Amino acid sequence: MADLLRVDVADRVAVLTLDRPERLNAIGTATADRIESTLDELRADPSVRALVFTGAGRGFSAGADLDEIEALRTAYEFRAFVGRLTEVFGRLQAFAKPSVAAIHGFALGGGLELALACDLRVAERGAKLGLPEMKLGVLPGAGGTQRLPRLVPPGIAKQMILTGEPIDAERAYAVGLVNELVEPGEGLRVATALAGRLAAGAPLALAAGKALVDRIDGDLAAGIAAERETVSVMFTAEDRAEGLRAFRERRPADFRGV
Ligand SMILES: CCCCCCCCCCCCC[C@H](O)CC(=O)SCCNC(=O)CCNC(=O)[C@H](O)C(C)(C)COP(=O)(O)OP(=O)(O)OC[C@H]1O[C@@H](n2cnc3c(N)ncnc32)[C@H](O)[C@@H]1OP(=O)(O)O
């Protein structure tokens, strides 16, 4: 299997590239495992002070791996899949070294949820950021319903989640989902430079600063746990199967509320 995640280190910044361009950098459990093992390595590496996540090919990530999800057979398998992504994204958010997502093309579903677990986001004009799970008959299941409304006004988060429609990078910047809006082709360079500025910070202060800002309330863990259980129960709904059928058949889904 290809490496799934490429890691390049220079000037105290580790650039982690999602490397499945043929599947639009879809994130399955193997990619989640690679992210986790890489975090373990980088945690122990004093020469690395900050991270950048980016995607190979024409976009950041099209989300969780629908091929892998389609092969799941029980709510328990589904819950394990969802749990794996939420666990790894949670470890990324809690990681002592700051991270920047460099977004081009698209960051959708679990791809945007990965970017939400990063501390900062840089997006190129023209990129689409969204949580399209509603179009598949379900809800975001890797932290999106909890992290997005902590970054943007709840009304914007609710519109994105309940319509499943993406917003463009310009609007994402205007509502605070994106820290820096850059021209096409500039995302990785600007994100790496920003990470370089973060890397200049005192490691203990960086770690403490991250933790303090993330303490905006104590309910995040409970919210993500509730989200995980809700999404897992959805696995048994006919609408869930219809959502994927419609995607494969490239047609609007006919959800029946069953
Ligand atoms: C069976 C259950 C269905 C419900 C799944 C939801 C479960 C939710 C809970 C568990 C996981 C939680 C994590 C997260 O919250 C959930 C998700 O991320 S679900 C996925 C969300 N993402 C999307 O819906 C985006 C899907 N992709 C697109 O809309 C388009 O591909 C695009 C990004 C707009 C690009 O469009 P195009 O340029 O037209 O390119 P194609 O569509 O032709 O795609 C090229 C090629 O890539 C394959 N592909 C695209 N996205 C994925 C993906 N997420 N996983 C796997 N493969 C993907 C696509 O099928 C094409 O392959 P080909 O058909 O050519 O073989």
C-alpha cells in the first residue's frame, strides 16, 4: 500500500502530506493510524516545533474513505471506524506542538474535520470547505458538529451541517474558519511560513497556550462522545444506505426518514 502520509521536516517544521491523490486523499483507518504513529514520532523529536497538514493532488481531502465505510457491516464496525477518526483527530488537537492546515481545492467531511482539529487554517481562493454528510443521509462523525460551531457563529455551522453545502475559502475567511486567505498555489508556502513563526515560540508556552485556548468549555469531549453514538446508530437507517447509493449513482438522494 502506498505510504498514505508523506512527512518532510525542515527548519523545525514537519509537513505531513495526505498522499492518496487517486482517492482525493480520502481518510480511512490506515491513514488515521499513520497520522497517529507520525504524531508519536514527532512528539519525541525536539527538532520539530510545528506541523503543517496538506494534501497531494487537486485537493486537501474529500473526507472519510467511502470505500471503507461501504464495506462495514454492523453498527459496531461503524462505531469503531468513527471512533478511530475521532480519537486521532482528538490527539491532533491535544498535540503539544501547533499545527496548520494548508487547504487547496477542497476540504470536505472528515477532511475538513481534520483541518478543524488543527490549530490554524490557511486556504487558497477557490477552495471549498464543507461537511456534506447530510447529503449522504448522516451527520459529520469525526468532531465536525462540535468543533465547527466553536470556530464560526453557530448559525453558520448549522447551515453548513444541515444543508451539507460547502462554503468557499473567501467566506470561510470572512467567518473565521480560515486564518489566512491566499492566492491559488500559495497555500503550502504561506502555511509553512506561518508554522515557522509558530515554531519560533517557546515549546512549553506553545503547548500551554494551545491547551488554554482550547478550554473554551468543558463540554467538547461529551459532545463528541454523543456525536459518535448518534452517528453509529444512524448506520442502521435506510437513509444511510440510500445516501451512498445516490452518491455512487450520481443522483440526488431520496431520503425517506427511515
Ligand atoms: C455507507 C455509509 C455512507 C455514509 C458515510 C458517512 C459516515 C459518517 C460517519 C463516519 C465517518 C465520520 C467522518 C466524516 O464525518 C464522514 C465523511 O467524511 S463521509 C464523506 C464526506 N465526503 C464527501 O461526501 C465528498 C465525496 N466526494 C465528492 O463529493 C467529490 O468526489 C468531490 C470531492 C466534490 C470531487 O468531485 P469530482 O471532481 O467529480 O471527482 P469524483 O467524484 O469523480 O471523485 C474522483 C474519485 O475519487 C473517489 N472519491 C471521492 N471522494 C471519496 C471519498 N470520500 N472516499 C472514497 N473515494 C472518494 C470517487 O469515488 C472517484 O473514484 P472513481 O469513481 O473514479 O473510482
